Amino acid sequence: MGLANLLPAEGFLDAVLQRSQEMAASTSPRSVRIMKRQLREARYQTLGQATRIADREIAAARHRRLQGGRGALPRKAPTRFKGKQA
């Protein structure tokens, strides 16, 4: 995903740990699972195929976000991810 290239060489491990904690707190397990699957499958797809699949996933995620995340931002409450865990 290119994340390692964005982190400083000095203090790399600390930066990795901090970034992973941020991602774990702000990204749903389902989203991470979907992204990992897309990256694995992209090796065997054309760019057009991968883009169409990504577009469908984004549309589905928006729908789920509207269903489950209502009210979290106005209350400034942390999002609570529910559902099947990986």
C-alpha cells in the first residue's frame, strides 16, 4: 500500500506503531479486510476490472455508513465498529 514509504527512516518502528494504532482506531475491520482482498485480487485483474469492483465496494460502504454511523460525528463520539470481526 506504500505506507512504509511515507514514514521517516529515523524512528521508523515507532512511526509504524503509531500509524497502526491510528488505523486500528479509525478504520473498521471490515474496511481493512476489503482493502486487503482487493489488493490480493488486483494482481489478476485489469485496471478497469479492479476499478469497477472498488466503485461497488465504495457505494456499499457509503450505504452501510449511513445506516450505522448516524449521530457519531455530531456527538463527537468515537465510532463503534460492530459486526463480524476478522
